[in-house]
Amino acid sequence: MSGGEALRVAVVQTAPRLGERAANLADMAARARAAAADLTVFPELATCGYAFGARDAVADLAERPGGSPGLDALQALAEELRGALVAGLPLAEGGRLYNAAALLRPGAEPVFYRKLHLFYREPELFDAGDAPPRVHEFRGLRLGLMICFDWIFPELARHLALAGADLIAQPANLVLTLCQDAMVTRAVENRVWTLTANRVGEERFPDGETLRFTGGSQVVDPCGRRVLALPVGEPAAGTADVDPAAARDKMVTARNHVLDDRRPALYRSLVAEDR
Ligand code: ACM
């Protein structure tokens, strides 16, 4: 299998302001322009913030596949930078409201991943995604998307690796401190690149519950090495060079292939609906 060329990737760690889409988009654009990468990944719900008290409040800021303020601005940014962007945003579609990640590529229609595993209070705001995650292509790189809490379900990263992903981009609004280390494992057990773009700052729900987001955005290579780690407490951005070919070598030792050596017939319970 031939590898694509190495790409410069960026993870951008922001502190979105709740409900302030225009300001958040301006900040995202400035940081992406400064990073000047082939692929830039932003946090979960980066356009609007997180701690909404009601579904209607998020719906007012939801993007629409046919075009809407945030999506149009991000598509224009992808065209300007001649690069791909992955950004977390609310998505209204077919009467449903999703916590989604959009992939924007110059000259292409946006595509979306709708978060499968909703975290904590998110089911009060969003519908869970119901489409199998897909792998997309950009300049020879095959990328899959997941969002934040999806990290704790290793089936999703494995599904993307089996579908041919070289890289998994993960917009995040992490409040648990375990994900960054778990994503090292997701990288190793699938031999893929993982990019986590997390946010920082605090947000308070209308009932007073406060969440503090953990930063520490990172890029991990297919051998589990952190090649980029951002600080935990402040907005930041960083870049790394990603070689898709490194993810296409699935040999863990000279005699062990991380996908071919699986024994799926012996753990079919993993895909059973009941346990
Ligand atoms: C999360 O899924 N926002 C933790």
C-alpha cells in the first residue's frame, strides 16, 4: 500500500466563550492562520462553548449542512488556507441536534461525524449520532473523527483503524484527566496517529454546576510517542509532521500484526447489542 506525503498538522487549544460564535470563530481563524498547517483540529463545540442549560439555546447556534454562519466561515477559512479543518460544532439536521465534528476541505462539501457516546449532561441537549463513523481522505491522508468521551470506547478507534484510518482527529472538551494517556493507548493498539484538540477554561451551567476543562492537547504517533503536548491551563497551538506511511506499518514486532493477529471469532460479544 503506498503512503501519502507527510503533512503538517496543528492542534489548536482554545477557551471558547459560551454563546459567542463570532468571537470564537475569529479566535479560531487567527490561530489557524498562525499555525499555517495542512490539517488543523479545533476542540469540541469550539464555535459555541459547552455549558448550555437547554436544548433551544444550543439549537440557536447550530450549524446546518446546507450552509450556516459558522460552517460558511470555516469553509472559507479552509479555502483561504488551502488546508483541511476539523472543528467541533452543534449540527441541526433532520429535526435532530447533534454534537458534531465537521471536516472542511478546500473545494469539497463539508462532511460530519455525529458524536456516538454522549457525556454526562449532553443527552439533555443532543441526540446521539446513529451513523457508523467513516474514513475520509485529504492529500493522501486517511482520517477518521471522534469526539471527546468517545475515547473510553476503544471499539470506535478500532473501527476507524479497520476502515483504514491513518489518523484519528479528536475535538474534545475534556473534564476527566485520563483521556490524554488513554489516547496514547488508542494510538498504539491501532498503530494510528491521534490528534486531540482539547479546550481550556471553566464554564458554569445555569444551575451552578461548573466544569473545568483540562487542556493538554496532543499529537501521538503510531508507536505511542507524544510528539506534541500543549500546556494544561491556557490557550495554545502547536504543529507536528505526520507521515501516513508510519500508520500503514501495522507490525508491532517483526512477527505481530496489530490487526491481523486479532481473534475476533473469540470475542464476538464485543459487537453484541446485549451483554
Ligand atoms: C466530553 O465528552 N465532552 C467529556
